Amino acid sequence: METNTYQDAAPATAFQQVLALLNLTPPPTNQLQTSAASQFLSTDPAQSLIAPTVVTLTDTDEQTALLAFFGRTEPLEETGPVELTTFTANDVTVKAGAPLQIMPADHSPVLVNIDTLTLEQGAQIQCFTSVILTVGTLIKQ
């Protein structure tokens, strides 16, 4: 019988902890790179380097646990279910001259969860909305 290590064992990295908190399936192991044609994180899957996933936090316990993980102690001003767009990948390399641009269509806040993020010399990450960025390992070349 196959076990889900993300639920059966305590998650070891921030990347795994975010997956567990949001009840997300680990993404396929792949290495993504920005390029002139593919450099956006967008809520439009056809334009996005990483496919977006919308997570609904239905109760205050889920919301509180996620906020506490990121060091926020005050509750959200809104009540009821909260939708959060997430982008999750194992390995992303941001190339010089092809910045990673985080720009969802509606400019709502997003969560970007990457296990290994490599920034080439001169690479940039440009955020056009509020972003929570979780990185397990950051490699700066």
C-alpha cells in the first residue's frame, strides 16, 4: 500500500508544510525555466509557466493555521470562505533577460510555493500583486 508522506509524516520543509496546510498534491517532478515565451505566473493557465490552483479555505481554523504559518496573528477582516490562487512547483530557474512576472488577471494576492528556486546572474522576479513566496532552497548564481 502506498502512503502519502505529506499527511502521514511531519512535513520537513516549508514547501512541504504549505502543501500540507492547503491539502495540495505534490506537483510532478520537473524543472521549469523562464523564457521570452514563458515567464508569467498568471491565473490564465494557457499563459502561465506554473498552472494555477485555486484553494478555498472554508473555515477560520484553516485560515488561522495558514496565517500563523506566515507569522500573521491577526485574523482576516473578511468572514466566510476565502479563495487563494496558488502556484506550486518543484524546481524553477529564472533566466537573465526573462524575468519571472507574477501577474494574475485580477491582481488579487497569490501564494507561490517553490521547492528549489534558482536565480541566474541578473535574473529578476517582478510582482504585480501582493505575493506570499515560499522557497525551500534558493540558489543564486
